[in-house]
Amino acid sequence: MVQAYILIQTDVGKASAVADTVGKVPGVIQAEDVTGPYDVIVRAQADSVDELGRIVVAKIQQVDGITRTLTCPVVHL
């Protein structure tokens, strides 16, 4: 199982709607709108890095209002 935090920048005024929509994507554990340089932070999980990439590119990045994402995989050192 691979988990990651996905940091999302949105169009002005879209953070809440983006968090609600992304929160319903299969594989997303949690989506919260936040303040700071990013507007939404998402925690997601998948069976592999490839599947995680497909979730980000094919599902999350397609949500209306998203301008940029940064995926940060969780590592256990």
C-alpha cells in the first residue's frame, strides 16, 4: 500500500468545492481546504505507485478549479 499527501492549488474561491469533489474520488482518504501556499491538502492511498499516479492524473487533476498539484509520497524510514 502506497500513501501520499497531494498539495493542491486552486482558482480563487474554489478551495471548498475542490476539497468536496476530490474527497469523493476513490482512493482519497481525506481532503481538507487549508490556508497558506496550497488551498487543499489530500491524503490518498493506492496499491502501487503507478495506481497512485493514475488517481492523481486521471481523476484529481481533472477536477474543475485545480491549477496545480504536488504529490508527496509517504515514506517509512
